[in-house]
Amino acid sequence: MTNETAWDAEVEDLRARLLEAEETLQAIRRGEVDALVVEGARGEQVFTLKGADHSYRIFLEEMHEGAATLTADGVILYGNRRFAEIVGTPLEEVIGGSIYRFVREAGRPELEDVLRAGREGAGKGELTFLSGEENVPVYLAASALPLEEVEALCLVVTDLTEQKRNQQLVDSEKLARSIFENATEAIVVCDLEEIVLRASLSARRLCSCNPVGERFSKAFPLRKEDQQEPLDLPFSAVFQGEVIQGIEAALPGEGDQVCQLQVSAGPLLSPDDRILGCVLTLTDVTARRDAELEADRALQEAEAANQAKDHFLATLSHELRTPLTPVLAVISGMQGDPRLPVDVRAHLAMVRRNVELEARLIDDMLDLTRIARGKLELHREVADLRQVLEDSLQTVTGDLTHKRLRLVMDLDGGDHRLWGDTPRLTQVFWNLFSNAVKFTPEDGVMTVRTRRDGADLVVEVTDTGIGIEADALTTIFDAFQQGEQGITRRFGGLGLGLAITKAIVELHGGSLTANSPGRGQGAVFSVRLPAGNLPAAPLARPEERTSAETALSPDRGNGGGLRELRILLIEDHADTAEAMAELLRVLGHEVTVASSVAAGLAAAERHAGRLDLVLSDLGLPDGSGVDLMQELHERYGVRGIALSGYGMEEDVRRSLEAGFDRHLTKPINLQALEAAIQETARG
Amino acid sequence: MKEPRIGSPGELAEPQLSGPDPPKYILRLYVTGKTPNSLRAVAKVREICEEHLLGRYHLQVIDIYQQPALAEGDHIMVAPTLVRRAPGPLRRLIGNLADRERLLAGLGLRPAIGG
């Protein structure tokens, strides 16, 4: 019986204990138990499910850093969620694994060092962890963790990715702000409502108020370039993504100041490419614009000055020559007057010579200025050099005879034609011949030699005169140079001749050189002219264009059979008109004088149909002789000769185009005038 | 292997049981943070596995504090608990998991001694 009761009791006991255990377990499961009592190494320990260590645990679980407990050889015994996040692996796969899974092979030694240092007390370092395939920069702090039985390390892992990114961001932010603030450009950032969000230092200076928070158009009231109308910037286009550049605008400033600006604008984008607003740049171009205006003004002034100079030269020449015309005309007349005693006529010849010299000096000066300004033009035609030489010689014949100089002419037998300006070439050789004559003492010799050299014609003028010193050989061609000073006093002149001569030769594509054995041993002047570039055209007659060829003999050739003409003379300079009219009447012509375009027209009308010739000055008080001639030619079919003091190529061309048959420049040479009249009337 | 997914509640990545080399032992260790029991359990279990099951096991350690939802899967009641999911029938081992002999027996690596 006892066995059964004992058995029952035991079963009962077991059942109770089991029930208690089950209940305990159930209670624990249901969370109704706050703590468990656990048998530990040092007696009973209370193991709390919630409670005192709760805050520490939460701290560890929730902290921003990764935390792990490791064994000495790197087995992870515990890790928090953050740690798992950093290494990109689920937590349940992290705990129980090795920490060396999360570094590349190359990074192992570094990690080992940190852990070793940790075991010895404390270790730290910056490493690179692996998160999947990506590298994660981390900062590790390891320290020894005293625990029973297990030698453990406590590891704190800080993810540096964000910090590095932030640092970069901070650095770039600082840089951007610095750039923005210190830009010389005015930079303005606006939102989609055109309200100013930010403005650089330069931009704030442009604005009279604080622009931030204001509408852009209020803070910066831009006007169009001409400052009349307000300028509306195309904000809507910019907010659509368009970039605009280089809009010219004016911004009124303090007082009368106006800033000239160039405006550019572009959309402001968020990192994910949404348009947040716009960025405008206002570049101050005031200084540049002022400089441009200044440059324009200076250019205009320079051009005006240039034109004034040209005009001055033309006028100067005209004014200087004008008084010479009546003087020469009268003297010519008087020279031919048989009633005057011979010695008086000789004096007149001297007066005439000097007046003509004066005229030539004026011409020289004008030529020189033209050459200096590159404005000397050649009028080329087929010219006969032989004829030119003979004509030039004519002018010095008198002096040759006077000084009893012998002339030797040795002209090549061949073709002397070349493409050149006949009057100018005549000027060249007249200058060389007159120099030779001038600088050779009595009983000397002047030689003129020509020859062909390839495609060129070479003319050598040799004299037995005073010669040229070696060091003067190069400078004699300079203007105002004459070799030694003494020469100027002995021989006079301005020394312009050779400078002009050389320029004319060179304009023809040729060259002029001088040679001399030395003082007192004569000189050779050598002119080389290209003669191979002839077009197929007949010889032209030398036209009288400049007064360079004025020094013809004073005799008045009055061949028989000259017609007596009805001439209309239009000249506003009273003395000149009077003198010329007188001369023409002496020649037997009937002369009507008018002193203006209007008077000329009126006179022509009175004599309509009965006029043979018009002689007209070009510079008339109420218009141009050119227009007058055109009119007269159209109306009455009458021919004309133009007279002008300018002698400028432009004038000559225009006068010939207008219907004048010829053009003479003052001072008028009587012989030339006579010849011209006869030819025109005859023609 | 599937990509590691972090923090998806109620899901545990199932290791592949098919394929060229499936792990023979699938173990889940449930611990409570870094309590000494938990740390010891992790250390010991791993040690045994490395020693006797090298290359043939997959161990997942679940901290029931940080991942409470995952604890429901195997119906554990206390922690630490070691659950053997494979091979063989599900076996729960509760108690001192730092005991080598007990662990080996519980994992079926030694003939069972006692309960």
C-alpha cells in the first residue's frame, strides 16, 4: 500500500512542479515576468528582462555609431544594428562571423593592428570597410573589455562617409560662397517669383537699397541702352531652362551716373535638376563703352584733322600762286612790247625768271608734302624718254650757253618708250640737268647718256662740277639737304629738288643713284627706269598739267594765221582777270570778263551762239567752274580751257570730264595759254 | 547567395538548400544582446562549428533585443536558445550553451548523454 501512496505523492509532486514550471514558462512567455532568477557562478543572479540595464542597452542599440564585441581573433560576439548597416549585411549574418570579412585582404594588417592595440588598452585608426562591394571609410576605436571567461574587445565604428561628404560639401560651400561674394561681377539669385534671394557684394553696390527680398525689377530698375524705356528681362524663358546672354542695359545710379551693363541669366537647378529660380550676372561695361566712344571720337578728330591738312595745303598752294599769275602775265606782255627800251626788257626778264622760280619753289613744297603723305599720283601713258630729255634740255639751254658749258648727247639708238608720267619725268630730268649746270663752273662739260640694260632704260647725267663728298652721297637725296652748308649760300634753293626727283623715279618703279670721285671731280647721276611694261598704245602728246614745265623761252611766238576769237573769261581775282584780258586783247581776241558763275551764265546768254572759247577759273565765289563749263557746253556747245591754282590731279580729271578741253595751272604761262587757245579753237 | 537584406522584419534569409554545396547544419542561435551568457553562447557555438563542422554549417545569431520579430519563427521561450533546423527534426537547446559536451550532444555530434 505504501508504494502506491509514495508513487502517487511523487507523481503529484512532479505534476505540481511541472505545472509550476509550465506556468513559469508560460508567464515568462507572456511577458508577465520581469526577471528571472538564474544560477550564476557567484550564487543567485537576477536576470532582468526589462529594467536597470535597459537604458544602457537602448543606448547601445540606438546609438549612431556601430558597436561590436569581438574576441581577440575578431569573431563578432555581438553587434548593434548600426554596425550591420555599416557593413551592409543583415545582423543575424554578422554576429557569429569574423570581422575580417569586412575588410579587403590589403586592409587586414591595419585592422589587426587596431585590434591588437585595443587588447593592450586602446587602439584606433581610420580604415576602409567593405560593404558588399563598396568601400566605406570608417573610424575604429577598440578597447579591452573585461569579461569572465571571454577575452573580448569592445569596438566602436564610426561611418565617415557622411562626414567626408559633409566636409566636401562644407568646403565646396565655403568656396562657392567665397566665389559668389568676391566676384567682380554682380551676381543675383532669384526665385521663381523673381524675388531676389541672394546678391553678391558687387550686386549690392549696384543697388540703391538692399536687394534681398525685393522683386528684381524693383531692386535693379534696368532700362534699355538708350535709357528711355524700361527693360524687361525674359524671366519666363529662363525659368523654362533657357540661357540668355549679352543683353545690353543701362542702370541709372546716383545723380546723373548711368551704368552700362551686360546682363546674362540662366536657370538655377536643384541637385535633381528641378528649376528653382535663376542666376543673373550683371557685367559693368561702362568703362569699355566709354573707351569705345572715346576711340570713335579720336578717330573722327584725326580724320577731320587730316582733311583739314589736305585742304590747307591746297588752299596754301592756290593762295601763294594766285598773285603770280597777273605778275607773269603782265611781265610777259611788257617783254614783248617794242616800245620799252632794251635794258628795261632785260630787267623784266630777270623779274620774270625770279617769279617763275618762286612759282617752282611753291610747287616743290607742295610736291614734297604730297610725297610725304603718299599722295603723289602718277598719270601714266606711253612716254618717249628721248622727247622728255630734249624738252628738259631746252629749259637749261640758256644757262648752258651762259656758262659756256659743252653738252654731249649720247643717246642709245633703240626704243626709248616707257610707261610713265611725262610731265613728272620732265620734272626729273629738268632737275638733274639744272643741278649739273648749276654746280659746274664755266667751261665745263655736261654729258647725257642713255642705254638699254635688260628691260630697263638707264640715263646717266655726268658733269665736271664741284662733285660730292663721299659721306654726302647718301644724304643729298634727303629733303632740305644740299651737301655742305656752303652750297646753300652759294647756290641757293631749298634743296628739295633731288628729294622730289628721287620720289618720282621710285614711284615709276625705278632707282636714282649718285656717284662722285670726290670734291671738284664732278658727279654722275644715274636714273634707271623700267621700260618693259608697255601696253600696245600710240605715243601720247605731253599734256600741260603742272606748272613744272613753265620755263620756256620768253619769246612770244606769234606765227601768222592765228584766229581772233571771242573769248569768255571767268575769273574772280580782279588783277588776274585784268591782266589776262589785256594780254588776250593784245593778241587780237575779243574778251568778255565775268567774275562769278552767275555773271558767266548771264554773259554767255548775252553772247549766245557767238562765243568761241571759254576760259574759266575753277574756284569761283558762287560755285565751281566745272559745273559752269558743263552748263555752257551743253547749252551752247562751246569749248573751254580750265584755269586753276590747284594743279591737283583730282581737279584736272574733273575739269576734263566736265567738258574742258584743257587744264592749265596758275601761274599761267602765256605761251602755253596761247598754244592752248589756238589748239582748242582749231580743234 | 541572396543579397543581404537589412532590417526586414519577420524574415530570415533562408540559406540555399539546393545547389552545388549546401551546408549540412543550419543553426540559429537566439541571444539577448551582449549579456555574458549571450557572448559566451556565441563564442562557444562558433568555436564548435569551426572545429567540427568547418564548411558544413550556416550560423545565424539573432539578438532578440534588436530583432525581436525574428524570434517568433522558431517559438523560443527563453534566450539564449540554440535551434538546430537541419539536419533532422527541429531541436531546441536551452540552458548553458557554453558547455562543449552539451552542445556537441545537442547538435547530434556525440551520442546523447542524458536529456
